[in-house]
Amino acid sequence: VVHKKTATALCLTSVKNEDKLEFSKIIEAVK
């Protein structure tokens, strides 16, 4: 689980702001 969160954080830092918003929605849906 910790590794998953790290990977997610890395993804978030490498994505554009617009994609970040969409990605956040996906993360919230997964939660």
C-alpha cells in the first residue's frame, strides 16, 4: 500500500495541472 501511494505521488508530480484534476477524481473514486 505504501509503495502504491509513493507511485501515485510520483505520478501526480509528473502530470500537468489539468490532468491532476482528473487524476484526483480517479483517486477519490478509488477510495
